[in-house]
Amino acid sequence: MVKVVVLKLRTEGTQQDFAVNLEIANNGEYPFAQVLGTLPKSLEVDTHHDNWQNAYRDLDIQRRFGTPQAGRTSKDPQQCSISATELKNSMKQWFDHPQFSRVRETIYRELNRSDEIRLLIQTEDSKLRQLPWHLFFDSFLDLYRQAEIALSSSEYYKPNISSANKRSRIRILAILGDRTGIDLEADIKELRNLPDNPEIVFLAEPQRPQLDDYLRDETGWDILFFAGHSSSDKEVKTGYINLNQTTKLQISELKYGLVRALERGLQLAIFNSCDGLGLAQELAELHIPQIIVMREPVPDKVAQAFLKYFLQDFSRSKPLYLAVREARERLTALESDTPNASWLPVIYQLPNKLPPTWGDLCPKISNSPHQETTQSPPTKPSPKPATTSQQDNINKKSPVQPPINTATPKTTASQPLNTKNLTDYIKSLPKTKEYPVYQVFGVICSFYQYEIATPPEILPLCLPEYSSAAVQKVVDIAINHELKNLVLASVQGRFQRLQVIDNVTLQKAIAIYPPKSAEKYLTTAIPALAPTQEIHQRWISHCLRGLATNGEDNLVLKILQDYPDKISALQPQENSSEWPVWIKMYAALRQKHPEDSKIRSKHLGLISRYGTEEQKRSVIEETKSWLLKHPQERVLQRLYLALVAQSGSQQQQQQAIAQTTTWLQNNYSSLQNALPQDKTIRDELIPLLQKFINLALDNYPQNRDIYQILFKTFGWFRDYLNEKHCDLLATFIVHHPLNIPITDWVQFINAANILRDFHNDFKQAQKTYLQVLNAAKSQTSKPGVSQEIKRIIRYTQLNYARLLIIQPAPKPDEALQYLKDVIADNPKHGLAHLYIAQCYQLKGANFAAKVREYYQKAIELDREKNGYFWYEFGCFYRYIFKNSAQARNCFDESLKQKPNLGAYVELADLEAGSNNFSRARELLQQGCNLERLIRREKYQWRQLTPRIQNIETRINNHFKK
């Protein structure tokens, strides 16, 4: 069925949005669906279009543009390619904008994949008319292969066209304008090759009066064709053609001649020349029904190729819109030499006129040879029109393409079926257990309605109630007999495929078989599919893709949910060429379920691994916009960052870093609070942070401001990062210069602590402590010393003292000097008191009283109460003071504050030493069962593992006795 979609866009006052009115109608009928919506104005689209247009027009390619130019300055074609990609991505992103969702969803809901669709963009905004709208509707056009886009006027009326004008053959007036520097011979050749004997008058570089006379020809014209140089004004409201080397005409100057031609049946104007949007606008104002132009300056060979491809299809009965689309898409083959060739052809249509077919232009096709005429219009003698080769007038006869044969099935060799007996014939197909022709045809039809061909190997899996031999008999015999005119067998690669021969047969058959047959057959076959069979893998891939792209997205989701292991096993091998099929399937699912993050994540992951570079950059842009609205989707954000790092442009990488930075700054506090309790957040956030760190470090020092978020990320999440990325940040920080805000200096100390505690890199840690300490102290000589400087000094002194205590050659006296400064500033500093106790512990047994004094003060002042102070005190009693009873008490107190592995191991060791092996086993098990979340806990586990194994051995040996 033919559907007409009209998308009206208009601006209202100073509003920043376009008002959108969508109408959908069956061909020639009133709209059955109408939706109002908005589309925000996109500065990004405007900018990228201007950039592309400038880059494209600067290319050094010979074109049919305005006044012929020589010695153009060539610019880098790469810039045109980059600008084109940016424009394409921004247009696609614009289509996916949430404000456009109601309109977008209506389009998908009301249209079928099998519909022939004419999509008219109706607007008076000159900037909108210049946009390549096929990029905006890119995902739609991928799914709806019989759709094409046109521009249209907002104001129109039905022109006065004579109904008495019945020509016996098609008449074409071909104007060959100024051809300086271009080759029009190919255009002439293609017109001469047209089938069905059209009458063609060639006017080569005519004068204006001559052209006006021919436009007024009383016999009239069906097609007006122009080739040569042309141009439009900046606002694309006015168009000019170079009629000859001295005459440049505005279209409006031909107004009255064109009106006469329109009144006498002119239906199609083709301007195979440059920069034609202004031409189209003026022709549309004269109500020419159908116009084809080039939106930008067109390279000579592109214009020639388009005309060839378009006329080939249009003259063979393909609808005008589909002929333009096919020709436009075929131009992509030229784009390595002529960038964006497929963007150039544009249809401009009068909304209330149906596009003619070749047959409509001339219902009575003559069988006489093709002719060109050189006679003047009968109403007024005029100079003989110029032709390129007069000897071709009569003798040259172009081959005529035979009409398409729909191959309707026959009951006998001589009795074709009409649509009525086609239904009866299908119902009468054999249905026996031994020869289930009807049932096999039902399987083929059920899948082919979704454009899924069925390999013979799949048929027995869908029909398990019939023997494989019976089904194979149908394949071997009926395909060439009962199903000969119903089923087409073809070979793709190494595999045979069965499909319904034409759409009429398919629609009749679908009406006969039960609804949802495809679902029944698919769910029957899936359990029997074998991952080792390539044909099974390929079929399920194409089956799911076909269903997803033809409206059965919910069925696909159900299959993926109900058979996850089977579908996973049936996915292609790593190096398979089938992965693009899965990408298309998930692209269709994502289109129908735009808010489903799992679908988006799967699609993004597939493109990351198997997509083209263009797909990767496109999905980066789409995901960036989606994440702005869904910032909490951490899994998708991680995949996005990984893909940006892998394939994103420099700009995309910078945008990803900025976007993630903003998200972290807005959410770090809630994430910090959730990390200890929420495993899901840990599993999602930490891999995301690691991808972000990689990307940010890769972009430093090109963007030196990145250091800020790297410092903050380290400060917020260092305890939970994996060792590799924590160490990467620590190393980055300790080597960063100090010429940054003082508020960030604390991370220098935290980074030095990582090197000190986990790598025993005392030298680099000491260097960092002293650099910060000296720099901070230098600030104290300045007036108005901030509290922040004082805090930095004390924090550095505290952590440097710890290094002096634990380094291979401890310096307790020096450490005491720093710690006393800390306590002088804050007498209630619990950790400083603990470190002082450890300093006196290093000084020997004579200071035992001091050790106990400062441990006890530390425990009194302990704010964290995480068991660490009691644990250290217990170690002192056990290993220095040799008092196991006191040690046991301290370890018990430690566990009361917070269960920790160290205290459990010490107590288990003590109990095993006292032959309390059952209690030792219980304590050891409790310690080993603790969740190790932060780096210090994981490091302690590794350090204590040998002791744990030793205790376990002693326990096991005891119970073996």
C-alpha cells in the first residue's frame, strides 16, 4: 500500500522550537493519523551543515555550477569527510531528540515495512530546505526500504491542466544550456536510450524567445529536462540557469511559458545541474507537480550517473520516488572520488499531485522506433532546434525492458491462477503425513512475511510432527511441482534459501494460515538448533534480525529472554561475517525501545567489537545524548567510554571526559556512601571509573585541565579502585607539578601513602612529602596564611612520620618531632597519639610505660572506632610485651568495634596455641568469610595468607589424630 507522510515544520515568533504537524494518509485519501509535536532548533545541525557546505564547495571538482570557473583552489577532502560525518551524526541525534518522540513513534507505529512511502518535508524555512533530510531519517530509511523523502511547499493549489490533452507518446523538451567545461553527451545518450518511443526535442543553447516558443507548444510536454550550468541564491528562493554562454535567466522570467506547458500536461521537471534548490522553489511556486534537482554543485560524472540510473528504473515502471532513491543510493559507489554524491538528488513535489509513473505519462505506448523531432511547434514557426547527432533520429532503437512477470502459480501449465483461485489453490495443497506440502509452504510464508528466507534444513525443525523424510520429499519434489509458482529457491553462499515468489502470493497465503505462526515455528525450532551447524547459526541470526526490523521486536525480546543460553551458543564465531546482522537486529530493537539500557548496552558492545568506524562514531554521538538524559546508567556509560577511547575522534573524547566529569562531580558523595553497602554499584562504578581514568590519562597533557578530575577521582574512590588504576593515578599525581590550587595538595600526600604502604617506595614517598611540606611552609611567610595551608602541613607531617616509623631504618626521634607539632595544633588527634606510641615502642623496653600511655590515649581519642587502634595495641602486648592475656583482650575489643581479619587471625593463633582448636577454626572461618572491599583489606589478606594457611594446617593436623 502507498502511504503519504507529510511533516510540516514552521517557526512561531521567537520560539526556539519548530512546531511540527505530522499527517499520514493512504495515497489519494484524507489523513488517518495526525500528530502535533515540536522539534528543538539545533545549533549543532546548523553549524555542521554550514561547515560541510563550505568544505564541499571548496573541493576541486569540475561541476555544473553557475558561471564556469577555472583554477579553483583545492582544499583537503578529508575536511569534507569530517564535516559530513559530524553533520550526519548531528542529524541522526536530532531525529532521536525526546521532544520529537511522539512524532517519531507515530511514524513507526502507523507505517509498515512493506508500504511504499512518500515522505514530504513541508517548510518555508530556507535553512531547513537546504538540509539533507535523508540523514535525519537515516534509521527510518534503513528499515523502510520503499520510502523516499521530498521537499514540498506549504502553499499550493490545483493548477488548471487541460484534460483533453491526450498524447499518443511521451514528449520531452530537453534544454541543453551552456556546456562550457562540462560534458552533456552522456545526458543526451541516456535520453536517447529511453524505451517506448518518446518524442524528444533537444534545444542546444537556445535563445530566450526560442525557448519560450517551445514551452508554449500546443501539443504540450510531459517532461522538461535541463542540463548545463545553474545556481541559486543564498536563501535558495531564486534559481538561475545559464541558457547559453551569454544569457543567464531567472526561472521567474520563463513564468508564462512554463504556465502554458503546465496547463498542457507538464508533469515532471528534471534539472540535472548544480545548486538547484532555488530552481525547485520557483518551479514549485508555479505549481509544477514533480521536480528533481541537485541540492548542491554537482560533479559532472555524478550528474551523468544519476540520470542514467534514474531513467533506467523510472522507464521500467518503478515508482518515481523509488527510482530516485535507488539512483541516489547507487551514487555512493562514486563517493571515493566525489564525496557525498548520494546527498545531492532532491525531489520537490506539489502535495496534491500524485507522482506519475512512466506508463501514466503515456498510456498508449507506440511500437514504432524511437524518434527525435527537430520540427518547430505547430503554432508558430521557429528556428530548427539543435541536435547533437541527426543521424540517430530514426535508426537508433533502444532495447525495451520487458514488463516484470509476477509469476502467478498455475494449476496446469496452461491455466494461470488469478487472485481468487490462488487462495483456493493454496488451500488445496497436499496436507498428508507423507507429503505435507501445505504445512511446509506455511512455514516458508510465516517467516517470509518478515523477509526471512527459510533454508530446507530448518523446515524439519519447525515441523517435528512430520518425519524428516516427508519434509525432505516436499523440498525435493514439490518445490518444482506444486510449489513451483509459489516458492522461489535461491542460493546464498553455500546454502539454499526458500522464499515466497511475490508479494501478492505472500499476502494471500498469510491470510490463510493461523496468526502468529512464525512465533510457533520459531519456538519449536530453537531448542533443536545446533551451535555446531553453520546454517543454524546463520538462520537464527537472520531470523531475529528480520523479526526485529519488521515490527516483531517484542517477540525477539521474548526469545532472547526465554532462550538466553541457546541464543548465546548460536551466536557467530568471533571472526564471522554474520555479526553485522546482529548489529542491525539490536539497532532495530533500540529504535523501538529507546529507553531500554540493556538493549543499548548490547548494541553498543556489538558495534565496539564488530562495527565499522562510521558506526562506532555514530553510536558514540547517539549514546552521548542518551546518557545526558540517563546519567545513572553506569554499565552503558562504561561501554561508551571504552568505545570513545577506542574509536572516538579527539572532539568526542573531550566531550566524553567533560560529560563524565560533570556526572562524577554531581554524584560522588552519594556514590561514596553507597559503595560499601551496594555490590551492584561497586560492580558497575569501578569498571566505569577505570575506563574513564584510561581515557583521561590518554588525553593528558593535550588537555591539562584534566588533572583536576583525576585528582578528585583519586581522592574520592582510591580505596575501591583496582590496584592498577589506583597506582596509575598515584604515579600521575606524585609526578605532577605543585603549581595547582592548594586544596588539591592533599592528594599528593594520599598518593605518596599508596607508594609507601603498598609498594615500599619510601624514596619517592619521602620526596613527595618533603616537596609538599617545604612548599606549604613557604606559604606561611606570607600574610593571611589560610587554615588550608596549616591543615596541609599537619597532614603531611603526620604521614611523613609514619614513613619514618615503618621504613627499613626507622627514625623514631625525627618522627616524634613531626608528631609533636601535630598534637600541639590538635591535642585530640588520635592517630598522632598512636604513631607516638609506636615511636616509643621502637625506642625500646625502657619506654614501655610511654607506649601504653599513648596507646590508651589514642584509643580514647579514636573517632573512627574501626578496630585498628585496639589491634595495634594487641600486637604490642603480644609481640613486644609478651602478654598473651592482655593481647587477647585487645583483639576482642578490636572485633567489638569492627570485625577485621587481623584480629581474627591473631585470636585464632592464640587459641590454637592453647589447644582450643575448635574455637581457633571458628575464628579463622569468621575472618576468612569477611568481605574484602577496599585495597587495604585485600592487601592485608595477601600478607596474612601464609599465617592463615599455617594455622589451618595445625588445626587439620589436630583433628586428623
